[in-house]
Amino acid sequence: MPQTFQLKPPVRDFFFNVYQAGLASPFSDERVQIEQMIAGASCASPQKRIERAIREVRRQLARLGQNGRIDYTRYNTDDGFLVKAGILIDFFYTYRERFDQLIYDQIRAGDTPEAVVFATDALTFLRQRGFNAADSLRYFALSYQLRRAYYFIYRTLIGRSASMRKLRQDLWTNVFTHNIDLYDRYLWNRMEDFSTLLLGETGTGKGTAAMAIGRSGFIPFNEQKKTFVESFTRSFVSLNLSQFPDTLIESELFGHKKGAFTGAVKDHRGVFDRCSPYGAILLDEIGELSIPIQIKLLQVLQDRKYSAVGSHIEGRFQGRVIAATNRSMADIENQKVFRDDFYYRLCSDIITVPPLRERIRESPKELDDLLKFTVKRMVGQASPELLSMVRGVIDSQLGDSYPWPGNVRELEQCVRRVLLKKDYAGRTAAPAGERLSDLLARDLIEGKIDTQRLVTGYCFMLHQRYGTFEAVARRTGLDRRTVKKYINAWEAQPT
């Protein structure tokens, strides 16, 4: 029978810190503090801190392996658990750059899974250290999942403000729960039942946050084919519910069969049918759903079963559900948005995406970070010249107190406008002392107003007065979706 080893107290304390580091979110202050303890010294930059911590982990593992290969199963249960954590940290950072390259390659390749050329070496690394075949495959896939989650949360959600740091931590927790050890032991293949509700004003980036969740799910690895069973580019689909009338929403959600209704000239796959079992579906603008559609969707979310319109064949939905709305939490709590049972089926996790004005108020440098990121994405490279031009126009024409009512989406359009015209006036209110109602009345009397401007302006004026789309709908005789469309059209018009 093989000899069982035991860690000495100082070494056990060291690997306990390594285990704690693995549990902590990479976006948390706790992770930074633990990495400093492992590194044994304070480091100015995150990269230096991590490099020093990993060197120390490898030094300690090498000392354990002086009499043969490192095998965590050779230790007693508690110590083996800690040594295993050290091996997995070593494994992750050994292959981190190759996982990063795989992410870039997969984005370029699209929906066809890329061959993982380093898979054999990586799996051998784990199996030589005591991991059986099944566990080595799972931890290989988990490491790739961790790297994807970091990539999409860190690279696509830019900002140094406190509210953005919180958002990144919230998204990480949404993917891996508050304790990744519990996720690893119980939930890595059972996250489909955990729905998410994203709140935030229009244009804040709820779709980007949802994509970060959807592309960060666990995807198994096929050792025979040397590929993951699916490309993460297929693991996220979205549907903007406000674009469709009630008569078509069921078809967009569940699909329809040819001949199911007038105009159904061929079979159509709904968004539930297109969603990957390893990913998530975003139901955007879910606050616009009518009560009858909420009831039908609730049944699908509860039973995970659906049928296309005109069919009795049941399909099963296996992905996660992410819902997004720009309606306020106060409206939701006052039952102005959802039925109670529908809301409670959606709210396993509630994440708020902060408005841009709050982010800039917390950290004025946030605007510079976003402009740099946006300019680089638009022109394909960093450009101090263009960045300086855009910032100059914003400073001279908008000033520091501009509230960015359209949030990040408005900021992107601002950059485009400046690149085209070197000008951006922003969205301005009516002239001082002149109310919107007076403006509309004056233009009506002078014959300067068309029907579109009259109706959109009237809806916007009522919304400012009464505060909800429902109130405007009651007073105009229009349906809620049309009211919302008119108000958005008024807000989006150039000044």
C-alpha cells in the first residue's frame, strides 16, 4: 500500500492560502490581499504580484515532489485537498496564455469548434499529479471556462468606478456562485435553473453584461476530437421582445410550423430552440411583455418544455435565462411590470448595470477609459490623436456636468458624430422658461409640425408628467408598446 504523506504546519498554512485565493473572485479586494500573502511581499502591479505568487506556489510544489512526482492522492484527505488546490493553480497559470490564444482563435473561427493543440500536454499534466481521466477532463474544461469568464467580464465591461467593480464581481458570482468550490462540487452542470434579471437604464450595457454571462458557461471537452463540444460563440442568443407585437412573440420565442397562421410560409425556429444547453438566452425588454405572454412564458421557465406554434411536439430548453428591463425596481416591486409568480421565477439573481453619469461621478477618469476603448474599437487601433479630438469636443461643447441620458450607447454615437463632423451638442431640454407643451402648441398654430412630431412629443410630455407608459397609453388610447416606441423616438431625435 502506498505511503500516505502529511503536510507540515507552515506548508499547510501556505496551501490553505492558495486554496482561499482560488475561491476568491479575481475582481475582489480579498483576492489581492491573499495573493500578497502568497507572494510574501507587496507588489506595485497586479502582474508582478501574480507572477511572484505563482513562482512561490511552484517552489512549494517542487519541494513536495523532490522524492517523485507530485500526486495529491498520496496525502491524507485534508492535506490532499490543499495540495490539489495548489496543483490546479499551477495548471491554470501554466496554460493561461494558451487558453487566451484559444479564445482569440475561436472568436475568429466562429461557430466551428477550434482544435486544442495543447490538450494532450495539459491532460497529461493533470494525470501525472493524481487526477483521474474524468476529473482531468473536467478541470481542463473548468480552466477554460474561468479564462473565458475573465476575458468577457474584464475586456468588455470597461471602467474603474466602484459601481463597475461591483458589476464585474456580481457577474463573476453569477457564473461561479459565491464559492467556486461549491460550484465545482455541485453546480457546474446544473446552472440552468438559476435565472438572472438585469436592471438598468436604456443604453447602459445590459446586453454586454448578459453576453458575458452567456459566453462563460461550462462547455465539456471531447478528448477524441481534441475540441470542446461547442464553440462559445454559439452559446449566447438574444431577443428584443419590444420589437414584436403580442401576436408574433410566441412564434419568436417558441417557433412555429408551416401553416400555423396566415403568413407562416415555412417552419421557424424560436429563440428557445436556438439556445445552446451550455449557454444562455437574453430576453431583452422583458418589462414590455403582456400578462398573457408572461403566463405562457412562466410555464416554459418552470417545466423547461415548449411547443412550436402549430405543433404538439415538445422540445426541452436547457440553457440559462437572462432577462433585462429598463423598468425601475420600484415599478417591479409595485407590481407595475410583472405578475408576482413570473417575477419570482426570474429573480434568482438581480444585477443592476449602473448609468454612465453615476460611473463618471464616482471616477471622472471613467470617461477617458471608455473613450479610449471606443475609439480603439472603431478604428482598429489606439489613436491618441483621435482620442484628444473627441475629448476636446466633449469638454468644449458638453462640459463636465453633462448627464449622458443615453448612457454608453450615447457615448458611442457621440464618438461617431465627432469623427464625422467634429461636433456633438448632446441632448438638450427645451429653452429656459419654455415648456414642451408651449413648444408643441406654438408649432401647431404656426403649421410647422407634422403628425409624427406631434404624436411623439405629446406622448413624451405625458410620460414626463405621469411617469409610466401605462398612464400614457390610457390617456392616448394607444397600446403600451406603441407609446414606448414614440417616446424613444422623441428622445432619440437630433437636437
